[in-house]
Amino acid sequence: MALTTETLRRGIARVQSKIDTIGPEMNELDGRLGDGDLGVTLINGFHNMAKVADTLPDDVGMALFGCAKAMTQVSGSSFGTLMATALMAAGKQAKGESDVEWSRFPELLASAQEAMILRGGASLGDKTLLDSTDAVIAATREQNTPNGLQEAALKAASDALDAFRDKPNRIGRARIFGDRTIGMDDPGMVAFLRLIQCFDDG
Amino acid sequence: MCLAYPDVYAVDGETARILRRTRAAKGKVGVVSGGGFGHIPVFAGYVGDGLLDACAVGDVFASPDMNPMLEAVRFADTGAGVLCIVGNYGGDRMNFDMTCEMAEMEDIATARVIVSDDVASAGPDEAEKRRGVAGLVYVFKIAGAAAKAGMDLAATTAAAQKASNACRSIGVAMSSCTVPQAGKPTFEIGDMEIEIGMGIHGEPGVWRGPLQPVDAVTDTLLDHLDRDRPLGQGDRVSVLVNGLGATPVEELFLIYRRLHKRMSNAGVEIVHPMVGNYATSMEMAGASVTIMKLDGELEQLLSVPADCPFWRNL
């Protein structure tokens, strides 16, 4: 049992079927702190990924690159660019492989996180998506089944959200609001949790 | 552009966002660029034999996304790798970074040269933060000539980097441009005012004051350039007196007259001078001066003929 392009297609379809309800919530959250286009980015991005899903190659690395390309075609927003960056970094790790063991998920996510730090300039602790990915990487190290991964990731992303709620945002447009962001959830962190929740029922 | 010069340019790409040579070159390093519209002939105008092989284009003053950039790289690749010449702007850089990562996944070797020649946009200690302006034209030319001469990717990149390092530019504006989506002038400036050092998107400059005679303005520009990199007896340079869009070419020649006198007095020899609209900012009134200090290699590559409606061989 491993991650293949077919698994990826099913994953995209799963997210696509739910993204139209997640999107408006994200726009609303992002509108309070940022430019309010996070939901649009997610909606357009996943619909476009679904559009190209059938043409993705069996090479999982190249398939992830294909997803990144689909993302950049519809979004120039910073979140869209960071998602594309993440997909490409993970893709590089999987280049030439048609099935990737689930136990390598944390490793792929760690490459994605590192690339997002380099491109976006945020650090861990700034109350961004990275604090969620960091928690998920740590929590999924011992997991090697999709269900185990999903459960561990869900708990980690949810705990990270709780842990950072009462801290201020330290980067991006949200930083301008300073201490007023205490008590508010970071939109990127919520988005990551919602994406994991798409896989709640196995 | 393709309708006017069908022998030189062709539109290509899934979203018609690249301009490329009509026929792919054979057996040479590819040279590409990309950037927003609003600066014609920069960027896409410099596609042609001995210059760029292909160029990705974005909306006015907006970087194209990665996809047309990747299409440009694929078109330009003949197996010898592709050099991307990038103006030092956040969007352009980030998208070219991703493009090169993508290209490497497709086993196309790539290199990048970031052009940052505007001395008004950051001090010498932070030269890497400077914006890329009309110096792009020189870097396109040197890279194109190096690739045409059969240099490999590393040598082409080194020549382009040398050209970029040798360029210094500064501009002066008398009126703003208006980005169509914004619908109003990017900055306000009085009829009798000028601003030294503004960027080609209307970024703020370093000094604003009353309108002055052309010789005095030219002296101010040259003093800025000279402070950044002094020139002296025996130096050889190429100079570009560039119109930003709404300034008569007659006035550009007045700037050149003063510049020529200053260079002569300092014992600096001008090779391949260029006077005209090479890197514009839509309807902005004003001009920029770019000086590229030459060595033997740069001078030789500059003289290699290129074929493009916006490049004049001397």
C-alpha cells in the first residue's frame, strides 16, 4: 500500500468535492487579516488540479509538479505560490517513483516546509501554516498507513491551532494587526486543518 | 508586434503568453527573459537572432506566471541549457525560480542572471537590492551574442553576469504613467517639477525639485552614476540614453550632447552609443542614462550583429 498518482487523483477529487464549502469560510477568515483571497485560491487551485488530474503521469514526482503547475495557472496569490512551492519540493523527493511508501509522508512534508520557509521568508513560531506543518511532521513520523497518518495529522493540526490561537501573527499582512490577532486563528493554519479533514472518513 | 514584424516574432504558448523567434535556433544555449508589459521594447521586443530566443509576457507591470516562462525555456532549449535573464523584482524572480526548478525536473539545465542596475534604488552596500531597469537591454545583448558565439551555459551566464555587473543606470521623470487597472496616475508630480531616481513602474526616487535645464539635469544624473562607480582616463563605456515613453527623442539627444562632453572631458571613450526609447514606462515623461563599462570581451560581444527591430547594429 503506497502513494501513487491514482491515490493522488482520488485525493484531489475528495478535496475538490468539499472545497466549495471550505472556500467561503477561508475568504471570510482571510478577509479579517489579509486580502481575503485565500478561499478563492483554494477553490480555483483544486478545481484546476482536478481538471488536469487525468493527464498526470505515473511518476509521482512529476504528478506533484503537474499539480503545482495547475495551481500557478490559476493563482498568483502568495498562498497559491507557496502551495505550488510545497508541491514542487515534495515532487522533487519523489521524482522517478511510481509508488511512494506512506512512511515517507513526513519526509516529503518536511521538504515542502523547508521550501516554503525559503520562498516565503516566514519562520517557525510566526503563527503561519508552517507551525501546522511542523506539528504534523512530528506527529506522523511513526505512521505508515493512510488512516494512521490522517488521524495523527488531524490531531496535530488541531492542537497547533489551539496552541497558537492566543499568540500574535508575526509575519505578512496579519502582522500589522499585531496583538489584535491574539485569540484569532491564522487562516492558513485553518486551511491546512480543513484539507486534512477532507479525509476524515478514510 | 507579430503582425508588424512577422519575420522576427511569433506568438506561442498554451495561453499565448510567449513571444518567440519564428524558428528555433539550433545547437546553442537558449536565452530567455520575461516580465510585465508596459516597457516596450523591454522585455519581449528583444526577441531576435543574437538576442532573446523567447520571452514570457505578463499584464502591464505584472510578472507572468511560471507557466509561460517554462514554455519559453522549453522552446529555447536545444540541449545546451537555457539562461534566464531576470529583472530584480519580487514576482519575476520568484516565478523564474520556480520555472528553473520545473525545467530541472524535465532535465533542462538552467541558469539565472538577476539584473539590478538602478543606482537610485539602493546604495552600493546593498547593490543586490537594486531594481533592474534599462541595463536589461545590455544584458540581453551580451547574453544573446555569447550564446550565438557558441559559448556553453556557464560561459554565457558568466558573460551576462559580467555585463550586469558593469551596468549602472539612473532615471529622471517629469510625469507619471497610469496603469490601466488602477486608472489613475501612479504618482503625482507638478508641471514644473522633476524627480530623480524613480523606477520604471513609478517607484519613488531620491530627489524631487524644480524643473532645470537639460545640462543641469544630465549633470545630476551623471554625478549619481559617477559617485557609485567613478570612471576615468582611458575607460571605455557604452551608453544608453533612454526615453521613458513621452519624451521627444530630440531631448534625448540633448542629454547625449552633455553626456558626450562630460565623458570627453574625463577621457572616457564612448563605444556603441544608443539614443532612443529602449525601456519605457508607458506614457511617463522622462529619461534614463545607463552606462556599461567595457572590457575586451564585452566590447566584442556588443559589436556582434543582432537582428531585431529594436536593436541597431553599429
